[in-house]
Amino acid sequence: MGRVEDSRMVKSSSVSLSSLQVIALAEAVEENQANLLQSFARLKSATHLVILLVGLWQKLSPDQVALLEAAFLPLQENAQELSINSKVKLLSISRW
């Protein structure tokens, strides 16, 4: 009987360990997503500042500045897609 109970404890502790790993992965995903969104906001702000400075330096018209913004500033939808793509990549990596 002692060995049966021991093997059950080993099985339950391994299940508990894997659930702890899943929880740790979920927390890491949330932290990475927050970091990604913060990095995106910083990149967007820096890009906007560079476009503004180039526009002032080159005395660009509002239409030319708008063209630069359209070319270089990522849309919020792209940020969400980036976030979704990151999640998919993380899930595919964790399956290895």
C-alpha cells in the first residue's frame, strides 16, 4: 500500500508542478504583453517626434507631414495584430 500511495503522490505533485508552470507561463505572457504595449507606445511617440522635427527642419507642408506619418507611424490595429502574432508565436514555441 505504501508504494501505491507514494506513486499517487508523485503523480499529483507532477500535475501540480505542471499547473504551476502553466500559471507561470500565463503570468509571463501578461508581463510580456504589457512590455510590448509599452514599447509600442514609446516607439510611436519617438517616431512622431522625429517626423515633427523633420517636418520643421525641412519646412514640410501639412500634407507632406501627413504622408510621413502615414508611412512611418504604425496604426493601433497593427499593434493589436502584433500582440496577437506574439501570442501565437509564444504558444507555438511553448509546444516544443
